[in-house]
Amino acid sequence: MAADPHHHDVPAMDYAEHDKSFGLFIGLVKWGTVVSLAITLLAGAFTGTISWAFALAVMVAITAITVKFF
């Protein structure tokens, strides 16, 4: 019932572990996005839609921007 408070022994949040998990999640999303873009560029280069030089230049630029700013 609403008048019956439920008191449970709930441990406090482990903020250090939470921050560590969040950092791992952000890193996986960040590098997963870079790898997905690289695969897309390589597929375009293999099919002849874009040139190899353009694909490599964009991959290097994306990787450099990601490392520098994120």
C-alpha cells in the first residue's frame, strides 16, 4: 500500500564505474562511426564510384579530426 514505505538496502551509485562505462560507450560509438565511414569509402573506391586517392584522403582526414577533437 502507499502508506507502507518500502525501505531497501540500495547501495550508492558507483560513479567511477559509471564514468568508465560511459567513456567506453563513447569510444565505441566514435570509432565505430569512423570505421563505418571508412568501409563506405572503400566500397566506393572498389566499385570505381570514387577515386582511391579521394577515399584515402578523406579517411586520413576523418581519423585525424577524430583523434584531435574527440
